[in-house]
Amino acid sequence: MRSSSEKLRALCVRKALQSVMVLRALALGMGLSAGLAACSSADTGAAGGATDAAPVATQARTAGQAAAATAEHSRAGTPSAARNVLVMGDSLSAAYNLAAEQGWVALLDARMRADAPGFRMVNASISGETTAGGASRIDAALAEHRPALVVIELGANDGLRGLPLEETRANLERMVRASKATGAEVLVVGMRLPPNYGPAYTEGFFAMFGEIAQAEGVTHLPFLLEPIAFDEDAFQSDRLHPTAEAQPVLADHVWTALGPMLAD
């Protein structure tokens, strides 16, 4: 006999698949990955689980681990004159369930050696991170890494929890303004939610990233997962996080916005 948790997950999966079909028909949203992300979030939330869409207890990078990783990167022979590009993200930027060097952030760091040799990536992303967590860390991260550019890829976990958009907006604005105050350029990376959160919330969520970027005069990439959203093979077995094979596609996508900023 299946446990109540297993029954709940099976029901959520069926509902998520139905949402995905609607989403694809409308050519909107994140495809199977986001539908299951919402389902998993409800499941783990009801059980007092992890804050990310998928269980991350064994995979999450803590703040200390993120700091250690960036410190190790600093000692890895990068010229001291290099200008830092600080990435503040969640599991989508933290190479969830992959080797760090397989993630899109690390791939862009390697690309910079040829295409933008004066820059290097510093990945301060943490699986399960929310905008509140990012806002609480931004000042220390800016002081430590003194970036020339900040990439903010946060908000997905806020949306999957159904947190008030006003709170998410305020946290993102705080991060953008703190970064600008140091003289850093900013790239705001947006996200979409599945339609089962309702049109008012999902449309407001997606629009929020662009509205913040426009109001603050910073660069905006509308949807991180856009090039892989409808490709089920681009996601890991959890149906939530991109595979290693999908990371170069994401790196190329982010580069369309990031590359021109480095050339200025």
C-alpha cells in the first residue's frame, strides 16, 4: 500500500502534466519542469521539507560552502586584476546535482578567458535560495568580491511558494540598488511559473523582473530557461533541474545579455 506522501506526489504529478499540456498549448512558461516544480514545492512544503522546489537536503550549497567555493576560485591562479562578475542565484545557477565545472556559470567563466579575458565569474549561488536570502547576503558579497557586474538570478523559489509579489519585488530592488551603489552593472535574470498559480500571479511574476530592470536602468534577460523549457530531455530525473548537456545552451543564452555588457 502506498503511503499518503506517495499518493500526494502521484496526484501532483498528474496535475502537473495536465498543466504542462495547457502551458505548451499557449506557448507560455517552463514546460514539464516548472509544473513538477510547483507540485514538488507543495509536497515538500506540506511535509516541512526543503525550501527549493526539489529536496535539496543532500545537495544544497550552504552559504559557507558558497563562500568557500568562491574563495578557492580566487586562489586558482586568476589574475588579481580580473574584474569579478558576481552571480547571486539559486539551484539553477548552483549546478544542482552536477560537478561545479559543468554548470553554466563555470562554462561562462571558461568562455571569458577567450572572449572577455579581463573578467571572471564568482558564483555565490545557493540551492534553495529566495530573494530574501539574497537580499540578506548582498552587502557582504559586494564587500568581499567587489564585482564590476552582478547577475541576479533569484525569485523562482519565491514564486513556487506563492509569496507576495510585493515582497519579492522589494528584495530584488534592494539587491539591484545595493549593487548599483557600488558602481557595478546589473543583469536581472527572469523566470516563469506554471499556469496553475493563476493568471494574475503568473503574469505579474513574469512582468516583475522586466519592470524592475526598466525602472532601475539595468539589463534584463527575460527567462533563464527559455531555450530548453519545452525539452523534457534537457532536465534531470527530478524534472526540475537542467542536465549537464543543457548547461552549454543556458550559458549561450545568458551570454546574449552578458556578453555585450562586458564589451562596454
